[in-house]
Amino acid sequence: FDELDRLARLETGVLEIEPGTSNFSAIVKRLVGQLQDVLKPRTASFELCTYTEGLVPIEDAEAEAIAWRLMATLAGAVGAGEQLQLEISAEDQKLTFGCELPAHLAAKPNLYAASTRQPSATLSSGMFGAGFSLRLVKAEARAVGGDLARVDDWLLLTLPLLTEADHKLSSIVNGAAG
């Protein structure tokens, strides 16, 4: 029930995401590679079509948890033979991670209410279902100035990008603290 508590605290502003610096793009790229093995028996896959490096102001473990929660939820809903396109781009001081929705989720009018998972899924979106997991990702993204939105049959996770000046300041502060 830690995730229920986390969502409630994020949505009420009581909990903040741990600040830091992480290469969110590299995290996603690594997770794509890991999840391909899980998807292979279903002849399904993720295809990273567009890749742009991007540093975000989130501590590594937090960034990885956000990426994993989103990607595991999608992988758990992927049907046999589905190839989902993924895109990572940077524009207007935002990193955007676009994920094509699996047909199972694309058919849902309200993704945040989706409580079911496919019975053959190797990965689980958690005991509260895909909708809850996506709602938690949305709350985590909003806590750092980003968002998670559905646009047609895609999910778009946006996170603020660190500027060159932010990255240099972070390096100085972390260097002085260590």
C-alpha cells in the first residue's frame, strides 16, 4: 500500500520528488533493452524511433522508478505481435517521452480508470491496475513540473530539462557537498 500512500501524498503536495540530475533518455533506452526479452515470447516489441539525450532534475532512482512504472504498465498490456513506437525528444526546455499505447489500453476511453490487465501479461502494472499506475506516473511528473497526457493513441510524458547552467550549478553544489 506504499504506492497508495505515495499517490495521496503527491496529489496533496505533501511529498516532493527527490531532486538531482539524471539522464532520463539513457534510463529509458536501457529499460527498452531489458523489456525486449519479456516481450519477445509474444512477438511484441518496443521500437525506439527517435532518441534525444536529456538530463532532468530528478534523482536517478526516482527517474528510473517513473520510467519503469510507465514502461512496465505498457509492456504488461501489449498484445501478441504488437510493436509499440517510442520517441524521446527535447524542445522548449522539456523532455518528451512519447509511447504508443497498446491496443488493449488504446480502447479505454479513460486510461486512469483502467483496472484490468491482460491475463497473459508477464509484467504486472501492480495490484491496483494500469489506471492507478498511470495516475501515479502523472502525479510524479507533475511534482517536478512535468505531466503525463494522452494524445490520441499515445501517452506523452513531459519532464523539465536541466539547462546547461542548471547542470553546472548542480555539479558545483554536489562537488562542494562531497
